[in-house]
Amino acid sequence: MKNTFGNSLTVTLFGESHGPEIGAVLDGLPSGIPVDEAFIAERLRLRRPAGSISTGRQEQDPFRIVSGVFMGNTTGTPLAILIPNSDVRSRDYTFGPARPGHADYTAHIRYSGHEDYRGGGHFSGRITAALTAAGAILLDALRKKNVLIGTHVARCAGIDDAAFSENPAADLERLNASDFAVLDEKKGDAMRESITRAAEEGDSVGGILETMALGLPAGVGEPWFDTVESELAHALFSVPAVKGVEFGDGFALADMKGSEANDPFVMKDGKVATSTNRNGGINGGITNGMPVIFRCAVKPTPTIRKEQRTVNLAENRETMIIAGGRHDPAIVHRARAVVDSVTAIVLADLLAQRFGTQWLA
Amino acid sequence: MKNTFGNSLTVTLFGESHGPEIGAVLDGLPSGIPVDEAFIAERLRLRRPAGSISTGRQEQDPFRIVSGVFMGNTTGTPLAILIPNSDVRSRDYTFGPARPGHADYTAHIRYSGHEDYRGGGHFSGRITAALTAAGAILLDALRKKNVLIGTHVARCAGIDDAAFSENPAADLERLNASDFAVLDEKKGDAMRESITRAAEEGDSVGGILETMALGLPAGVGEPWFDTVESELAHALFSVPAVKGVEFGDGFALADMKGSEANDPFVMKDGKVATSTNRNGGINGGITNGMPVIFRCAVKPTPTIRKEQRTVNLAENRETMIIAGGRHDPAIVHRARAVVDSVTAIVLADLLAQRFGTQWLA
Amino acid sequence: MKNTFGNSLTVTLFGESHGPEIGAVLDGLPSGIPVDEAFIAERLRLRRPAGSISTGRQEQDPFRIVSGVFMGNTTGTPLAILIPNSDVRSRDYTFGPARPGHADYTAHIRYSGHEDYRGGGHFSGRITAALTAAGAILLDALRKKNVLIGTHVARCAGIDDAAFSENPAADLERLNASDFAVLDEKKGDAMRESITRAAEEGDSVGGILETMALGLPAGVGEPWFDTVESELAHALFSVPAVKGVEFGDGFALADMKGSEANDPFVMKDGKVATSTNRNGGINGGITNGMPVIFRCAVKPTPTIRKEQRTVNLAENRETMIIAGGRHDPAIVHRARAVVDSVTAIVLADLLAQRFGTQWLA
Amino acid sequence: MKNTFGNSLTVTLFGESHGPEIGAVLDGLPSGIPVDEAFIAERLRLRRPAGSISTGRQEQDPFRIVSGVFMGNTTGTPLAILIPNSDVRSRDYTFGPARPGHADYTAHIRYSGHEDYRGGGHFSGRITAALTAAGAILLDALRKKNVLIGTHVARCAGIDDAAFSENPAADLERLNASDFAVLDEKKGDAMRESITRAAEEGDSVGGILETMALGLPAGVGEPWFDTVESELAHALFSVPAVKGVEFGDGFALADMKGSEANDPFVMKDGKVATSTNRNGGINGGITNGMPVIFRCAVKPTPTIRKEQRTVNLAENRETMIIAGGRHDPAIVHRARAVVDSVTAIVLADLLAQRFGTQWLA
């Protein structure tokens, strides 16, 4: 479905990095969900570049909702959010040398030379602002249904954050209030230092995001092909720079024995639970009531100031490039807000499919 | 879309492990693709359990195509393949104790107690036979268009296979002719030994599959949300036991600098190429003409003979289980045929979306 | 979505007139719906040709359900129904002269010469047997939820049937028990006579089917683009020979004044109702709680024994054709079973989208 | 898919009658289609109310395209068009009495009291401005591929327009240049007189639109369920006030013999054609290369100034209503621009599915 994702509940994205506006349309929403614009603004703020560890592009993201909300609540008809692109310096971008690791070349081939090449065009991370805003509405709605979602920078520039504690709900609350989402602030300081160092070198670093969703009822998802893993991975792999996704113990499960990897079922407070959670809350593609846990590998920002070998697409010959424009020495810490929104959209859709759209209201 | 996957070209799965027949419907096929039943049979053979390292369930998979083929070619109308379940021992399965790591519990909740619990029902790996058969038709069609797909057991029971060589086309050819798909036969022997040992312990092992697709033109895929990674991951995560998917260098990219992770563009034989392939042939979600490479983490088979703690779903109380029924001490080596078929289906769909359905014919 | 219809609940059709089997896959069913095979058989019988007014092709339609049912109830996983084609005389059909009014020519172009041309192949009315069987499961489920569906031959060969009475529930019950579905048996006798006369002339006649659905709650459907009219018309226009669909007073509304066409709202037994029903139970694309009423124009069977001018597709030159094979002098009376099934599928899908899939169980 | 229509090429609508902006997103466009803003403005003008025969609401529809166009051509990424609602008098609308024939009541039930009830909200004909603008881009693209689309008011207030002439291409050209689209201007004058008279009575009239699409290649469409009729009817029945759709001779076919209804195939200029076109250019759901012809029944505008019986939804009791707000005594003549756009969207999508998206570029 190209730029639309979802089944019962869908999100459609449009816009280019240097066009006048970007936006998202949420369709299939229940009627009667309160829309808290301050919460959306806060989520956009978490995604926004900040200080020395981010791009110089500073936008206040003054979004406006032009449909689907009436008297503060969703109407159930399509909700369109628009965000103008105010701080655009198109002169920083000219067509020619393809930035390695970026979509300049593939966009050029995919769209037969008609792509808006300025700042990555429709491929730009800028578009995730619209995605973040749309997802914020569902993050908020899910929270009111006791489904809590949060993400931490589990690893950045080779530095590991602490693991989730015995009280993950408190962890998530703390993460969602934090500008640089780590469970161990000291590790966060070290990560920021590494990002600053990479920036000074004109280079960039990557990392791993770990997301948890608490409070999902058992029995959500489909066996084929819309497993919870399938739906989440589908959406996550469209977030720019995500190159790996794993659930529960993920790749580490490949080295375990069955007797280690299986999560024993136990009775807990009169309900079925598992005593470990190596499968990340999902069995056979369907939630089992335990926390859903997954990790995304985020590659280092491809746009760097270091000189790189590349091809000039206008002239079809090799050249060197030192990327102009403003850019981030890391995006992993900003991507957490995008990943939270994506997770909210996917889970809201799966819940709507299982229990009907109005379940969320 | 639940049990249907794809956009221009779709596959729909149906059937239960112990029902009379399983099947798949391929829709959106071009007309005029030759259908080679011997090739389908060969691909089913590669998926089938074999010898001491597999389940005792032995089925010849005598599939039949009941529609969509006329005079040896696809008609372009839906192609339905059916495979009878002949070797079924339903008495091995009774409802009650949920097998840890399996879908018994989640199926019970998802379907409100109406699930066919025998042998995993619709969640069974058995269903992948239909998927393998359907995908084989596209594997064959893609091969004729010079798009080659192949998978090796890159890791099993902690043992690494060799990496792809400088001649990946030859590697793929060899893998597709091999019953136990490794690039280094000695590593394969060691893996098989470990599998046998696990079987003797009543336990199971997992592994990692690495897949390569050669010959894809640049410019296939979508920026949002149907990136090549999104579409492949969506389908792959519905293959039972897959818990992680990564593209190119995947999770290892998280630890690199941008200057390391970016693949420099070069001119090669008058065409744009990259000198490294850390991004797995995909930039911005779209193929760049380099080999598409990804890895799937396959967890150890959940059904084991060792005693495990669990819950009896019929009585809602804790109990111990020693799984009855026949089972595999590893499925990673069998899953390669499934992953090849899934890959063929996804890539054929993406190619059809990009160039029109008849491109494949 | 080509051969798949529906959103939350989908039906996929496959098969050719002269292939070994035809079939349908229902996906997105709730778990726990009782499946009454005798009822399915009865609905297939109503669709089957009978006596002198129908084709000589006589099939018992011994369907089998190969998945998705366990212990007499739907499991919630895909339900596949297969019907073998037993009474096939392929020798009656050879490729060459295109039957006017039929899909021979368009299929030949659409599928680039690879179509199964025998008996209309995938375009054959034969495929409606699978559709009728799949829909019968939902007709039955809806009936248990007090949603009653029935169709009469409102017009055939220029003869009008009586209109629905003041007691439409009783009308529907009577129609569903009747082999030739009319409200006035005398009109039915006259219609049958006309059909027989047309058969004797080697010609065929058409007619109009009028369908009513009672008991639908208000508030089902979408404003854009999935209005109740849109969804029903989409499915109905894929029933072979349907060339017109109208809701409520349909085309007659075009000649009314607004003051005549508007159905006044009234309070009835404490609920909102309308005092007339010129809009066929649908306002703004959404059910208003009144009976949903629509009519389908069914053209005369294109396959006739009279000599017709046409083109030989194998030789690309004009020729004359006297259609071989068995054929019906009318299909309007048989199509009623197909239209009922189609209606049940569409309404069940719309209800599932509005209230969640399990609403039907 | 709710507010999204299409397969390869989709349109998504959002907005409310009295919200700040309405809009549409076109996705799946080929790259490189020239976008002629003057042509879009002209199509919006044809849809706009004009003079005494239309509502007093006068909007210049100053649309803006915020994405998907670069240097005057489509980029191939989503194209979003926005139109502000400038001339809004919300005070004319208060919640309470449901307008008969309108969606006030059904919207109230569908959205559980959260609907934006002002001016029909998301159900308003106002939304068709966005649809008209989006479709105009495809109307223009199709015209450049020699696919011509046009619509006339075939009947209004009981007055019939002339039929298409022997030179339909010239007819379409003339219609597309005409503000009140009739083939016989005198009939148009009479229609306008009737509309004015109805307006004076505080009442409204309906009519029938007849649309022709010339130049479609044979072989477009699907047998099940996406026949050309199915796709067109699906989209057309979501245009407000359309209550009937028929193809070719439509309902009149029900009274014909097969020998009359069948269009004989003939060879014409070395190509297969039909000597009559009673099937409206479609056999078996697929284009046969002849003009595609269909008619839509448009009911009289439900909002009238005459006193009508209704229910006050706020108080759940019967009342009388004299509709406030501005309204049209007829919309059939304005709907022609909407129907042309809808037709262009559907046909472009079908062509893209058949020949690949880039066919249009």
C-alpha cells in the first residue's frame, strides 16, 4: 500500500523535506478519542534536534489538525495533520553527487529523474515528524487503556545502557519524560560525549533502540501473515536508518537450546503468564500477555562531513563528496520518538482488528 | 490482510496441521509463466524432514494445482495448490498442557477456545509446505529473469558457516542443489552432529539463515511503508520461529561510524554500483542494484521431549509437559526452502508493482 | 485486490469451468460460528440448474471444507471450500470463435492468449458455486443474528413479480424456501413459460433481481469510499451478467422532487425510523436501520443457440457462431442464490468492520 | 479501506464542510506526469455552484499542492492537495433536527455523537472539491494518452438530453468546455428552467448523468472482484446522491433477448470491435476496446427549504424542519465534474494495474 500503513486503522504520509508542508492522515480512528495537542507537541519536541548533538535545523513544528477532530475529540473520520517546513535552506542541496548510504541514487532510479532531490525529498527523516505527530494521538489513547509504550537507547556508539528494571512501568514513565532516553543517565552522558566527538570528526554514530509495550492483552495478532512481529517490523523497517529488528532475545535465540529458549507457562494471580520472556511477549505471532519487547538497529546517519567517494548522478562519473546541509551526528536518540509512534500505530491497528475499532475509545 | 500477503501479487494460505488438506492461492500472476511441477516437487523435498535430524513425519507432499494453469503455463487467474495431509497421527495430540514457546496458549485465547489444537493447527510449520510450493513457481520465474535467490545455514548450534564467496551466483547454484545448505560442507557436518546430539538429549537447536538475491534491478521498493526491508521482514516474520531479521550488516551497523557504514558509489562497467555492500543492496528502502542480503534468526524448535513446566489450559493449573508427537531437533535447515519461497514471493510482488505484472512472464 | 473481496472479512475465489476443482477461501471469520453443511448444500441446490429452464449440466456440487472448521464450528482461521467439477464436457469447447456478449475475447486479450478458454474458464458462472457456498456460511450466521436476506425475481422476460408485502420477514422466509423465487407464484409460472419459450427459440431472457436485508442495525458503512452501496455494488457487479445496480427507488429517484425523495424521520417504538424507504435503508452511505433494498439488472444469458455474427480469434476474421455446449435460457432465477451469498459476505464484512469480527459469533 | 480508494493508484480524502481545510492524497502516481494547475482550477470551476441554479456558497477553491510535484511534474511520491474552506457560515447549522434524506442521523449513530454535524461534516458534498481536484490530474494525464472522459446531464427534472452522436470524441470535447453539460443546448435551457422553478418552490430536482470513456485499450479489468463495473460502481456510489449505476444498456438489458443484447464481434480496421455497444464496452468485467458507457442516477438534493417531518436527535422526538443554510436546488449538473474525476481515478488505477504505473507517464 505504498505510503499507507495499517488495516483497520491506517496512516498515510506525504511531503518532502523542502516542500511547503508535510503531513499524515489517520483513518479508521474510533470516534470520541480526546486529542491532546500539548501531548503531540511534546512528542514532536522529543523528536526534534537538540543542542550540539543534533542538526542545526531547528523547527518548532507548529502542526495543525485540519480534519477529524471536533470539540476536542476524534470524530472517527480521517484526521489530517499538517506541519509546515519553515526552516528550509534549499540552496544547500544541488543535484549531482549521490550521498553514500542515502537514498539519492535509488530515488533517482525509482522516480526516473523526477525526484525532489532537495534534502532527501520524500525519503528525508523530516517526514518522521508527521509520523510522530500522528502516532502521538494513539500513544495517548493507548496509555488511557493502560497500554504503555516506551523506548530507550539501549546502545549507542558502542556504549550499552542498563537493562529494564523489575518495574518496567516506572522505567517507561521515566523514559517518556526524558530528552535523551536512557535508563542509566551516566551511560547517557557517555553516549552524548561520543556523539559530540563524532560530530567534531565530521562523522556519525549509530545505535540500538529497545522498545517495550506493557499492558497488551493476550490474543492480539494473526498467525499468517500479520503476526505482531510482521506488522511491527513492516512499520519499523520504513523508519529511515533501521536495518535490523529482533523480538525478545532475537538473534541470541539462535544459539540457545529449545529448553532454554522456551518460556515456561505459569499461573500468576489466577492468570496464565510466562516465568521468562525470551520470546518478547509473542508466541506464534500473537501476544501472550507478557511485555512485548523488541530492538531496532539504527545505522549511523549517512550524511557526514567527511570526504567520501561517490558518483555524480548528473554526469555519471565518479567524484568525491563532502556533504553540505545541516545534519545529525546521530539520530538514534531522536528516532526513539518515531519508534514509539510507529509502535502505537501498529498496536492500535492490531487491537482494533481484534476487538473492533471502538475498543480504543 | 491476515492470511494474505502481497499487493500486486498475493499469496493466501489455508489449512491445519491435521486437517485433510493445506493449500495456497497465488493471485495476480502474469499469464504465460511456465509451471514446472518437478521443480515444485524438488523445493518441497528440500523443505521435507530428512533422516535422523528431522521429525519422523514423512510426507511425499503430492501437491496438485487445481486452477490457474492451462497447457503448462499460468493463465493469470488465481493458481490454487493443494497438498493433502496424509501422515497424520491426531491421537498424539490432546488439548490441555500448552507447549512452551509454541502457539498453543495464544491460539486458545485468540480463537476463544475454537482453535484446532491438533499439532499446532493453523500455526503449524506444516503450513509452510503450501507456502514453499507457491513460492517455488516464482523462484523459477525469477530465475528465468536472472534474479537468483538462495539461502544458507549461516549459523547453527553455535557453528558458523563460511561466508559467501567472490562468486555468489555459483554459491547460490550450489546451495540450491544441496540438501543441507551450507557453503562449507565441514561446517555442515558439525552442525548436523550438533543437531543429532540435541535430538538425543530430547532438546533442539536454532540458527541463522542468510539469504542472497542476485540480479535485482535498481529502483525496486517504496520509501514508506513498503520498503524492500519492510516487505521482506513482514513475510519473514510470519515464518514460524523467525525472531530477528537484519539487512546487510544489520545490527553490526549500530556500532559503526557513518564513514564505515556508508557504501561508496562507484562506476562499474558503465553502471553505478557500490564498492562495499554493508547496506545489503538497499538504500532508502529501495534496491540499488547490488545483491540483496539479509539474515533471519531462527529459534530452536519449541517442541522438545524434555520435561518442561507449563499450564494445562483445560484446567487452568500448572503442570509438567513432555511433548508427544514427532518433532524436529532443528528446523533452521528446513526453513531455508521456506525463506527462499517467501523471498521469491516478496520480490516478485515488488517487481510487479514497479514494472507491471507481466514483467515476470 | 483482484480475486479477493472484503476488508475485515474476505473471500478469495479460484477455479475454472473445466478445471478439476473450484473453490473459495473465507478469511477473517470469527471463531465459533456453527457451520451447517446441509444449509450450504441447500443454497447450492437453489443455484443449480433445474429442469427444462436450465442448462443440461447437472452437478451435485459435493463440496468439502478442508480447513477452518473444527468440531462443527469455525476456528477463525481461513475456511477453504472446494467443489470438484465432475460433469465436464470439454470437447464441446474449442478455441476460435468468440461468443458475443461473453468474455471469450476480453479474456484472450487480458491474458495474452494463455486463458483457459474451455467453458469460459475463470469467467464462467460455474465459479459462482464456490461463492454461493462461502456466502451460505455467512447467510446462516447473519440469520442467527436476526439479519435476514432474501431475493426475488422482480422481473423476468418483461413480466413483473409482486412487490414485497407488509410483512417482509415472512416474504424472505418464503423466498428462501422456494426454488423459483417469486412473491406471486402465478407471475413465476408466466416467467418460466417465457424462459421455456426462449429456450425453444435457442434464445435467452434476462431480468431484475430485488434483494432485501432486514435487521441491520443503523450506523454500518463508511462515508467515503466504502459506503454500503459501494461495497454491495462492487461485489454485485462481479456476478456475471449483472449490468445495473440501484438502491431504494434508484433510477426513479432521478425524476422525483426532493420533497418526494426524502424519507421523513419518525419515532417508532422509541426508535428513529423513516416513514417511507425510498433511499433503501441507506443515508450518506450508512445504514439507517430500515430494510436495505436494491435491484440488480441481469442481462440475458449470452450463450445462445441462435446463429450470431462474430470473430474467430484464432484466425482474426469474421465468422458465424452457433454456440455449442450446454447453456441456460435464463440465469436470473439461479443468480438469486449467488446474490444472496454476495449480500451476506458484504454485510458480514461491514458489520465486522463496525462492531469487530466477533460480533457475528 | 474506508476513505482510501484504489489499488495501484490510490486517493485518500479528508476534511469536513466547516473545518479549516479539505484535501486529498494521490499515491502510486507515476513520476513525470505534468501537473497543470490551470486545468485543475478549470475542473474545480465546473464543479462550483453558479448563478441562480446553485447554492449561494461561493468559493474560489484556491487549492495548493503541498507535495509530490517538483518542477511541474509528479515526483511519484504522494501528491497532497489542500483546499481551504473560506466561505463558511457555521451559525447556520445547529445540532438537533436531522435533515431527511441526508446523513445527519446515520452520522450521529455511526460516530456515537462525535460527528462534526456542521453542514454535513465529512459527508458534505463539499468534500467532492478535493476529489475533483485530485481526479483532474489524472483526467489530464489520460487525455494525453488518448483516453477521453466526459459526462452529460442525460436527464434532469424529467427532461432528456440528446444521445451521444456519431462523433463521440467531439461530443466529449464540447461537454468538457461547457458549464452546463448537455449535448442539446435547448434541453439544457429547459433543465435550467426546471431547476430554477424548483428553487422557487424551495424544492429540488434530480437527474441522470451519462459518462463515456473513449480510447481505453481492450483487456483492462479483472474477472473477480475488480471488474471495471465493480471498480467504477464502488467509486461512483460514494459520490453523494448517486443511488443507481448501470453500464451499457443497463436495466434495459433485463428486457432483451440474448440475441438482442449480445454485441456481435466484427473486424474493423484490422481490429476486433463490436457492431453495437449494448454492454458498454465491457465483457466479463474487462474492457473490449469499445467506448465505456455508464449512467448514474442522482437523487434530488436532500436539503430543501420546504417544511419536512423529522426527528430532533438532541431530544429524540418528532419535529418539523425547514432547512437553513445555503443549498442547491439540483446537484446533478455540478456532479458531472466529480463523476469525471472519479472515472479518471478508477480508470487510471485499472490501467496502472494492467500495464504498470508508468504507463500513464
